[in-house]
Amino acid sequence: MDKKELAIAIPASVISDTPHLREKTSKIGLIGRAAAIFRVNEIIVYPDNPKANQARDVDFIALLLNYLETPQYLRKRLFKLEPRLQFAGILPPLRTPHHPVSGKIKDLKAGEYREGVVLSQAKEGLLVDIGVDQPALLREKQFAVGDRLTLQVVKAGEQVEVQTVNRDDVPVYWGFRVRAEKRPFGQLVTSGEFDLAIATARVGDKFMDVAGEIGKKWEIAGKILLGFGAPSRGLHEIAKEEGAKLEAIVDFVVNMIPEQGTVTVRTEEALLASLTILNMQFNY
């Protein structure tokens, strides 16, 4: 199967060891950057502590990731000023293809893709902000003011014209989706949504020992999930609290950093290490 969807599952407790909002924001920025570097299609934020109400943490992490993923020129239109975004200015730029640097109409070319937000209705269709000097014309009227759309430039020049396209049909990496998940990890991985589920854990098979087996499943999988544990509890403990055995609910439990030199590996560090290895091994 050519088209693969790679999702990563991040626990709400990923920010539990960073008390200050600035540090929390910085950590989420690192996670978002790592996901974009390795072309992750979806980041799932899941509750990992059944003894606590983590809805606020899940929503906060999802908010920051959505903000980070949104092109800079659309952020003011799509996000209100609020305390949780106080330190959003320290988030690193993604510099993905859907975050173009140029904002000049003269640099636009027919055929290129842009993210846009509907500004208003016009006689011929809708006016859309695509991050250049003046709005583009979309000759489709079924969208509402404030809708975010994936668009392709069909006519450049003084009056730019665009058409809507399916995000999945854009031929280059077009950022990640963010899911604020209410289900715990066990329910997520046993939902039948994923063709291949890999859990990262310190107690697990060394990656190179199972790379061949993973590769066979990877080759035929359409949707792949890579799961990560929390700073204070790994996926074994998280699954156990749900009354499940980790090895029974995922396809592989893998130690991506054997012989680690530190007592713990932070989630954002494990994410970079794991995606580096998978990218090199499977060239996905």
C-alpha cells in the first residue's frame, strides 16, 4: 500500500513534569516540530491517568499543537487571545510546505497549494485569505465565513483565483491533524482503527531484533500508530491501570533506545529517536 497514515499517541501527562506555562509551551513545540520533521499525519493526545480528570490538559496540548500547525498568516483569524496562548510566541516555526514564507501576490504561481480562511461573500463566490496582499476568489459558495480550507491556485495575477482540494491529495507533506482523544490508550489501540500498533517502552524487544517482523506488517499497513508513555509511567503501567496487558493490545512493544545512558528518556526525546529509526528503516 503506497499511501500510509502515521499517527503518534502522546499522553496528557507529557506536561506533568513542567510546572510553568512557558516550559509546557516549549515542550509541546518540540513535539510538534519532531512530528513535522518526520511527516507525521496525526497527533493523538490521550488521557493516561484514570484517577484524574485530564480533559483540561488534553485540550491545552491539542490547542497548542493546532496553533503550531496553523500557518502564521491565519492564526489571528482562527485563534482568540487567551491566557493559555500567552507564550505561543516561543513556539518554533514549522517551515512545512503549507507554511509559505512569501506573502506577496507576485510570487504566487498557478498550481501551488495554500491554506486559507473564508473572509466574506462576493458576487462571484467567496473571498479567501491565503496569506498574500489581497484576498483570493473562490468560485464556490458552500462554505461559511471563518472556515479553513485547503486550496490550489488556479489563476495567478491581479485577481488570484483558487479552488478547494482534498488535503490528502496535496502531493507534498501538508502538516498534521490533531485529535483530543477521550478514550484511554487501551481503547484507542483496540478500536480497530489501526493496521499496526507499536508501543515504545524501556522493557520491550530491541528494535533491530524485531525490525524484520515490523517491516512485514508495515509494508501492508495503511494506518500505523506509534504510542508513547508519560514521564512518570510507561505504557506498561498505563495499560495495567486500564486492566490490560500491553503486549496483548498492541502488535509490538519496542525499546527504541537500548542501553540508554540516562535513568529516564523524556517523551519528546523518545519521539525524535523513534521517528528517526523508523524513517531510516522503512523510508516511509
